Amino acid sequence: MSLTPPHTAPLTQPIIQQNVVPALVLDACVMMSGLLRPLLLNLAHAGILTPVWTDKIGQEWQRNAARLWPIDPALLEQEWQSMQEQFPLANMGDVSAFEVDLRHTDRKDKHVAAAGIAGVARAISGSVSVLTWNIKDFSRSELRKQQLGLMDPDRLLSQWWPTHTQILKEHIEQTITELFATGRRQPEPVINMLRRDRLFRLAACYERFTSSSLPANILTL
């Protein structure tokens, strides 16, 4: 059994051009979500973003997930290896050398910012940002000097909504349907699931868009 629903073919084609697809360092706190992680990976497969991580980020995610939930560590490791195979260029490897100039970012999170700096150094994308819920642990001005952006998932996805409405809606629904199909979530309103994962702005965008549709917002199999 995989923690991430099986990837399916892209739905609506993305508007973002390949050379400007943003690269996002997925912090461990973002990977912790059983909804957000597969949603972001599905969007990456669709060409909306380029994921970035390191083994240290992966280890932190696996360690915290195994501590908080009754998940077999072997299953987490299997999922991590699957992510490596799906996105072979995402892992920045050892980025400790890039931590040296980070003086104002929280000590425990320097490795996350360093992954972004490594991505900039390798020119993996026209823009690289750290995607995290722990905004306060990073120095925005320090990251800016390193050509890095800083964003939380809810703000980012809701900012993308006006220009990528259809593809975001389709992949939200696809990801949730896959979670239902694999038994990892029980059917409930999409909006409730988004709010449960602290995606309040995104839930509001989805609700406004679907409010004129049929009963809507409940996906069942």
C-alpha cells in the first residue's frame, strides 16, 4: 500500500510554460499532510511546479509521521523511494555547505533553506521558493538575498487559483477521489477536507467557484 495515491495522467493542460515552472522546496511539515503531499505531487506531474527536497527533509517527515501516527516506518520509506523515482531531479543531496551564510533562519530549518539555495545554484527553475507552514522560522529578507521566495501552501495555491482555476479544481478533486478509493479518507465535502488541512483560502476559492454548480462539493465513489 502506498501513502500517495497512484499518479494518473494530467487532466487540463497547465498554462505555466516549462521554463518558468516554479520550484518549491517541500518542507517536512508540508509533506506531513496526507492530502497536501499527494496534491502537490499530482500538480508537479501536471507541470505546475517542480518539487525540491533533500534526504534530510525526507527523514524528518518520516520520523515525525511515524511518531504521530501508527504508520509502519517501512511504508514511509517505500513512499519516499517512490517519490525519488517519480522526481529524480528533486533531491538536492547534501546541502550543508549552503547553510553557512544563513544567520537569521532558525537553526533547525537552515537545511530547508539550503535546499532552495542549492536549487538556485543549479538553476533548476526561474524561481525557487520554500513552501512551509513555519513561516516564522525563516528570515524572509535573508532568503530574498539568496534569490529565494517564502510561502505557505494555502496562500500559494489560492494565489494560483485565478489563473489556474480549472487545473487546480480538477487535481483537488482527483487527489481526493484517489484518497477515497484507497480507503485513506472517508467521503466528505471537498471544502471540509481542505479546511481540515488548513487550506482555508483555497477552500474559499473552491466554494465560490462551485457555489453555482449542482449540489456539489461532495465526492463519493
